[in-house]
Amino acid sequence: MQSFLNSLENIENSANADTKSEDIVSEFTALITDAAKSCQPVYRKKCKRKKKIMHIKKCFDKLCWSLKKVILQCAKQVVNHPHCSILRGKLFTLKKKFKELAKFKTKQKKTQKEIIQNQTRTKIKPLMSQTNGLRILKN
């Protein structure tokens, strides 16, 4: 660094100002690149705990999402106005509707699953009777 400052002072006294200025510029760029290389890059700290994986239920459809969105908006209003009993009542009625809807959707999904299982069982029984109860070995 000191040599760089000395070269700046000596440039006025020298006859070859053009070549000296090019040398000074190259020294300055070398100085800047060395400083940049010596600096450690700033890294964002990584979170040590794992992210929670959300398992979305198959029965959670568009209607459930829209009702959940309305509940969250109402909850934000309740946070802003905690003493308003009308908003609190609305929030709890929406939560109750959501819970009923979720139960209905899960029951509906279970009944659909049972219907599919019954259909597959009825298809398998004739196949078993055709084989006369013998096991078919796979090669």
C-alpha cells in the first residue's frame, strides 16, 4: 500500500507519465482483487432444524381451502380488534363449520374407498373360482 502511495507522488516528477499511470492502475486493480479474495463471502446462516413437511389430506379440497382462507382473514381481524364480540362469534362459528365440513369430507372419502374395495373384491372372487383355488406360481 505504501509503495502505491509513493508511486502516486512520483508520477508528477517522471517524464513517462503514461506508462507510470498504467502501472499505477494495474497495481490498484491488483490491490483491489487481493482485498476481495481475502474477504470471506457472507453466507446466510442455515437453520439447524428441519422444515416441517405438511401432509395434505386428499379430502381437503377447494371448498375446504376457501373456508380456511376466510377463517384466517377473520382471525386477523380478531387480533386487531380483540374486544369485539361480534368478530369473535363469527370466528368461532366459521371454525365450527370448517370442522363439520372436514368431518363430512373425511367420511365421504372413506365411503368412496370402501366402495372401491368392494368392487375390487367382487372382481377378484370370479377369478379365484376360475383357478379352482390353485395357486399360480410366478416364474
